[in-house]
Amino acid sequence: MRFTTISSIETDHRSDAKLYVMFHGYGNDETEMIRMLGAIDPDADYMSVRGPIRREGQGGNAWYDSGSDDNAAIRDRCSAVGDDIVDMLDATAMHDRPVVSIGFSQGGYLAYRLLAEHPDVFDAAVLLSPSFHDGADDDGDGDEEIEESLVVEQITDQPSRVFLGYGALDTRVPAEQQEAIGRSLARFADVDAHVYPDMGHDVCEQEFADVRHFLAL
């Protein structure tokens, strides 16, 4: 799988300085997350990744087909992308630093999968209005059937830390998806959840301030 990335890494940064790995939303590209990080931690090191699916004739990129209702296929694709991202991080010799994944919308779901499947790589995750596809499938299975591949059975005394933010006016991510990701995260993570009354499927200054507090910046 081929990825286009923009990286900004200061060689003089301390070995304990955070490295952000970032994933944009549907129809956007890697510059979206760079702008967001500029409002959160502007001098930080980062790697911002472009989704491998090009929206021909529409512009922008995606991580998976947003029109698909095949949750299993979406999960499998995100798992495959995540495995390649982890291999790429390992190859850069950056894996000894604290790594935080940040994703918006589709990218938020990808960041969730990365944290759940690779808890040894990511120290924390910031999920901004994430979609969610670990819920009910066409066969009627619900949250009880969430994949055993998740880190649920690898819980340690120090669960992963996750920031989860949604807008109360978000109509892009259904309420049932928002509730389901909260339930799933509660099984293996320490979740700092926020809802912003006047925000839709977007981000806002208060959310950025809350993320900074979450990251102890």
C-alpha cells in the first residue's frame, strides 16, 4: 500500500517529546490535520498521512468507502492500513518516542483501530468526531460480537488514554455510532469524553483547548 505523508520532525527535540501521527477526514487530505495540530501543539513533531483512496473527479481522499454499509470490510481495510502504518513507524526508528494518534471523522475511526490493535505503539489517541464500524452488521450481531482482535483481552494496569469529542449537532455520525464507540472504548481505555453544544461535524476552539489539557500541554 502506498502512502503520501508530510512530516515535520525536529532533530533537536528531546527523546520524550510527543510524535503525532495524524489521519484526516473523508474528502480531505493530510494538510487538514496539520492545520488542526497548529491549534493544539504548533511546535510538535508530526507525521500526517493521506488516505490511499483518491476521490476521482471530486478531489480529496478517503480511508474507506463512506457509502459502504459493510462494516466488516471497513474494519478489515482499516486494520490493513493500520498494520502498514505501524510498519512504517517502526522503519523510521521513531517508535521509542511517545506516539499519539489524532484522527478526524474517518481518520478518527482509523486512529481508534490503531490504538485498539497496536496498544504497544500508541501512548494515547485523540478522536475528533470519529465514525464507528464495530457495531451491528447485516447479520444482526451487535456490540457483544465486537472483534476479539481488539485489545480487550490485553488490558493492563495502565489502560490507553483517549480523548473523544463530538458536536451535539453532528448529523454525520449517527447517535448510535457515537454511543457504541464510547462503550467499546470503556472496555480497554481511560476515556476523556466531551460533547460541544453548538458544534456539528467539525472542531472548535473549546475542543482544541480541551485536547491541550488532555495532552498536558
